[in-house]
Amino acid sequence: MEYQLKKLVSHYRKALQIKPDNVAVYDKIAELYYEQGELDKTLEICQEALQIQPDLASVPKVLNKMLQTLGFEGEEITAFQNIHQNQLDYESFHVLLSRCQTVKTTADVKTWKDAIVLGYDFKEKKQWDEAITTYMKAIEIEPSLCLSHFILNYINNYCFTPGLNLLERIIAFYHQIIQGRLTSPYAYVVLGDMLTKQGKVSEAIIAYKVAMNKTIHLNQKITNKYINSPKIDDVSFLIIGMGKAGTSSLYYYLCQHPQIIPATDKELHFFNNKFDLGLDWYLAHFPPLPVEGGFLTGEATPWYLGSYEVEKKVFQLFPQIKLIAILRNPVDRAISQYYMNVKLMKEHRSLEVAMTSEVEILKDIADPTQVIEKYWQTEKGYLWSGLYVYFLEKWMTVFPREQFLILRSEDLSSQTDKTMKQVYNFLEITDYSLSGYPKVNSGSYSKTNNELRKKLSDFFQPHNQKLEDYLGMKFNWE
């Protein structure tokens, strides 16, 4: 049955190559996945179709069936179809679910929707133990959807440091839930992350490899050439920076290319935070690459560019790797990072206070990347991270210039197709156009007052000029 499903999907995919805007064909593919119970893949295909024709009249009919199967009704379905051009956003998803939910305690949970809403509320109140228990309940009810796994991992990694007993309980839970059940490959990624935190690196490697194997078998880009060809462990490219400059969108677009097979996660933070875990741990997050077929893989950890001596570690392991840096107007980038930290409750100063404080510290330093430890006790690196030329100088003393592709974030936003062609050409893969280019992980905030913006522009002006002179390219930032 699995072979027949893949054969039929392959047939319809070929039809889409001839006429990529044929939503009826997406209907057929979505129906096949729905009948096999592969709800994540069903939703993915529906979202592809909605990028082609976003009007509700042309929404694949199976999407309604799937949402009804999951317990959605009436207005919930309509709202779901309108979420951020159907690129699922967690905050919006919670708002959608909470409309009709009145759960107050774990005992009230009857559906996975109840659990998601309650878990979110616990998370917002920083009641971490209760949140984890509730997300476990969501996974027990519906293990095939990756959202609960993702948030559970997020809570564990970023919101608190669990005690050993709690960590063991989560690991035991995952060992139980994945036994013989339809579950997302991401469940194995979460298990791998938990085992890594526990120090069981060899077991974590096995979990990551299972996740990657499951992902490959679900990936419609995989061909017989991939399956049957001898393989090697390698990483083809890194997107090394910069944070809040469009790396999430760039990596998402790139991973839609039929020759790109993504890592288990966009950001692995190996070279800046986890290097001591070893190369085998790192490579377990990537698919083994065939020696034929032109397949590539890579990751995007945007803070690699400015992290201490990362360039030397990368060169030590992958001296031929291709490196991509996407640079945004440093004023806009700094403001975006500030508001991200406010949202994450890592920043409590006003925008003007935070920016002015950093300007005063950095303005008289000859090499602003050589900041003393005291700097990091008060500052968040909003301006420091935009001093691109000093970071690139360090990287380009280790790697030759031809191994770098430097992009403007503004070009990725305004001339996306053209910019992606540059990326494909740099990676030496075929041109490929998406039907739509949704912005991934973007934020919104109020306009900055002109006086503060001018102060920041004046601060960056000499550094931006040095960048243009060093690279021999214009950025035209104010």
C-alpha cells in the first residue's frame, strides 16, 4: 500500500510539473495522504495549493474533511484557512483554538485542541511543569501532528531548566509514545534533544538518524537515484548570518528546491554552542548525501557570523563548504532584534534607552567586535551584531572569498525570485521558482521616531562604508 501511495503521488507530481497551478491535482495528492492517515502531509499539500490560489473557493476540499476529522467546526475552519496565508503561526493558532474552548484544568481536557489551549495558557503564566504535562496529553491524543512536539521542545530548551527526574519522565514518555504509533518524525528530534541534554549522546544520535530516515521516506523530492546511490556524510552549505535579516525565509525557500534536503532543524548551533558533542552528533541531523544526483544539505544558524572563532571550527571540519550571509540595514535589524527580545521577555528597557546605552559604549571602540565582558552584562548586542564588516574580515582570513555569497536582506524581500536564482547559481543547482514566497518568522512593531533612527544611522555610517569598501558592493542603507 505504501509503495502504491508513493507511485500515485509521484504520478500527480509529474502532472504538476506540466501545470503547476492545477489545484485539482493538489486535491488528489491531499486525498491520498488523508486516506492513509498522514495528516501532516495532507495539511502541507493543502498549504501548497493555497499559495497558488488563496481564495477560499479554491481551497482543496480535503482540507475541510481533515479539519473536521480533527474536531474543527464552522468558523474555526474558515479562520484556519486565513491564518497568515496558511503558513501556520502558533500564536494565531492558539487564538483560533481558544475561541470555543473553556478548559481550565488538565482534567477538563477531552481533545488535542483543549490541551493546546491549556498548555499555551500554562506557558504564558510560566507554569512550566503544568505546561509540559498538558502538551504530553496533546501528544497522547494526536501524536501525528508536530505542533505539540515543537512547543514541548521549545519549553524544555528555552523556558526553564528541568531537573533530572523530569527530564527522565519526558524521555520515558517519548519512548512510550513512539512505539508502534503514527507519529511525526519531529518526535524523534525532540527525543534526541532530550537525550543530548541528559548527556546520552550516542542514544541521541540514533534518535536523530531515525528522524532523518522517516523524513526522507516522506519526502516527495527523493528519487530512486537518491535511494540507490552510495552515500557520504557531508554538509554542503551554511547560512551563517545575520540574525533578524531573513535567514528563516531564505532557508525555507531554499529547502523547497528538489535538490535540497534539509536538516532536522534550521538552527543547530553546533559551532557556537555544541561543538563538544562531536562531529557524529552534528552529522546525525543531516541526510547522508548520494555521490550522484546533485543533492545538497545544510543548516542556518544566523549567529555563527559573529560568534567567537566559529570560522576556525567550520574550516577544521568542512574546508570546502559554501557560506551564505544575508545582511540587513543594521538599523532595521537592531530594532527588530530589540522587539523580538521584548516579546521573549528578555528586554525591559525602552527602545531609546537600550539603543542609546549601546551607542555610548561602542562609539569610541576602534574594533567594536573586541568588546569587554562588562559589555555583555548590560547590553544585548543590538548594534554590535550589525557591525558586519569586522565579522566578515575574520571569516575571510580563513575561507577564500569565492566560498561566500553575500546577500542584501532587502533584495530577498523585494526581488525574491531573482535573489534565489543567485543562491541556486552559487550552490550550482538548477533554477527553481516557488509559486509564492511567504515571509517566515517576521515581526511587526511601531515606527521608530526619526531622531533615534538618525542617531543609529549616524553610528553605523562609517562601518557601513567600510563594509562596502571591503566587499566592493553597494548596500545603499540610510
